[in-house]
Amino acid sequence: MGQQPYSGVNPRARYIRSAIATLTLVSLLAVFIAAGLWQLGRAGEKHDLIAAFSAGSIVITVKNLISDAEAADYRFRRFELTGRFDPERHILLDNIVMAGRTGYQVLTPFYTGGKTVLVNRGWVPADVDRSKLPTVNIDDDERTITAILNRFPVPGMRMDMPQEFSTTWPRRMLYPTRDELAKSLGEELPDYQLQLDKDLPGGFARDWKPLEIGPEKNYGYAFQWFAFALLTLIFYVILNLRWNRQHKDNLRMGRYTDQNND
């Protein structure tokens, strides 16, 4: 009657209990701190992307298409190209949200210097009736465009599902890869898109950003993970202080059973 919790725990069991608690603490701290550092790393990467996006408009404008190997170094750089749009064939990138509405980004082949590149002409809303596709026509007059280089949109998780190619244009596709786009068009394409300058005619809604979600969210996640680590450490310290106090009480009251004498 009236005994403290763990009052019958002998010294050997006490050490085992403490060892388990310590191993649990170390494991949880490793997980929480690693997750927090990863989020900080992601925030740093996003800062770099934002800086590259801002700097892209002030560096020298590129006058020719580049290779896939160079694309990473030229991301967000401004291009100025002369050529013609394909007036009939357009790819509608499906499930693109803008201002809370679902719609499409319009990719149109642009022929320049004997090569083909897909130019993103902006966003158009989707009809309530998904079978009705928007009108995205453009003429094939020769023109000079300015645009920034970016990768194709990618989903958070890509499912291994083949694209369904229709036989009509425009052609709706969900997060296609470069190879899928090239197959659909029957053209060789670079592994990047050019996003049409928002001030040029021939496009739709354009508010190009380097990221949909900024680094602030990653900082918030990092704070949460580090907070979990701190709370775990505080809980461990409180628990051990309690156990030590109970151990001293047991020693003083002679409550240990003689289980160490084998």
C-alpha cells in the first residue's frame, strides 16, 4: 500500500530501463534533427532558385537553343529567338492550378534555327465540361520571342502510367516527360521548355515563378522537427529525474528485493 511506481525495481532492472530510454532518446533525436536539417537544406535550395530566377533577367540574353547538358546551368536565363510557331499542334498540360482554378498550360512547338522547342504560352482555364478543350490557336508568322528556360512541370510523385495519346489537337497530357512529348509530336525536343515573356502577344495568363511554395514553409517544418527533438530531450530529463528520485527513496526505505544474489 502507498508504494511509489517502480518501487520494486532492482538496480539491474533500473540500469536496463535507463539504457533503453537512452537508446530511444538517441534514435528519436537522430530522426528529428536529420529531418530538421533536411528541411533547412531544402529551404536553402529554394533560396538559390529564387536568386537564379531574379538574376536570369539581368544576364546576357541567349540567342540560340542549348543542349540538354547545359540546361541546368541556363535555368531561368532569358532567350531571344526568331522563328515560327506551329499553328495547329498544341499540348495542354493538364491539372495546372492558378488562382484556385484548375486549367492547362499551353505548350506550342516553335521552330527556330532548324530545331524545335516547346514554348509555354501560359495558362487557360478548364471548362466545367472536361470534354471541351480551349481554343489556343496562333498564326505561323515569323516572329522574335523572348522567354526564360525552365524544366517541364513535374508531379510530387510520378505514377508509372503511360500517357494516352489522342489523335486530335490540341492534345491533353498529364505531367508528360520530354520523351512522351517528343513521341506525341513526332519531333526531337530538348529536355526543357521556354516560358513566353508575359508582355508578348500570342500567349495567355502568365505569372512565372521559380517555385509554387517558397522556403518559408520549409523553415516552418524545420522548426517543428527541432521542437520535437527538444521536447523529447526535456521528457527524457524529467523522466530520469523522477526515476533517480524514486531510486533514492527505495534505497532509503529498503524496498529493493534481493534479486541480484544469484
